[in-house]
Amino acid sequence: MPNMANLSLKNNAGTAVTATQLSASAGDGVPARWRVELNMVPPAFRPLVEVTSRYSKFGSGKANKNVRRVDLKVIVPHYKLSTEGNYTADGQSLFEAHAVIPQTVLSSATDDAVTYFMSTFADTLMVSVFKTQISPT
């Protein structure tokens, strides 16, 4: 079980940014939360990261103890700063990823699957897709 810690992220310029832990998960279905602490920006306008894990539910609605689900959510508020120094909301970007992983396979197979999934986000083509919001043609 991973222990709660700060997250090491990067901004668009490639500069290291820390997402500071806000709250650890209290168990299945309860998110762990982090926030990027930006100087001079009110908390409501700072990026937020949440991850939740639980047993997965299938057709019957009952939790399947052989399958775990992990949900990742990143919320990046957008804002405008007036000449008087006031912040106003200007929408938000929402990123969500979901993984459903069987508990009955070898850990080496799960490790490969997770690495494929996570490295997809770092691929330059995928970065371009998200920056332009257009699928490759």
C-alpha cells in the first residue's frame, strides 16, 4: 500500500512543481487529495489532484473482490486577474483516467500494464493530442 506523500509534477515550461498532500484516503472509495500551491493564487484557483481506489462493480452492482478500480482526476481552474488584483473564474480543465485491474494475474503482468498506461501520457504524440484537443489524423 503506497504511503501518502507530495507529488512531483512539471508545468509546461518543464519546471518542477510540487502538489502538496491535502488529505490521505480513509479507505476504499475515499479520495486522496493534493493541491499545487501557487504563490499569490487563492486556493480555489489552484490545480487539484484526486485519486480513489476501490473494488470494481460489474453488472450486478456488487463489488467484485477480484478486480480493483483506480480513478485519477486532475482539475485545473482557469482564472482572470484584474488590474485591481482580483481573481475571477474563467472555466476549468478536467482530466480523468480510470483503470480496472484484475487481482488474479501475475504482478509482473499488472506492472507491465500499468507502465504502458502511464507512459502513454508522457508520449509526445499524446501530449500534442491533449494540447490541441484533436486526435491524430
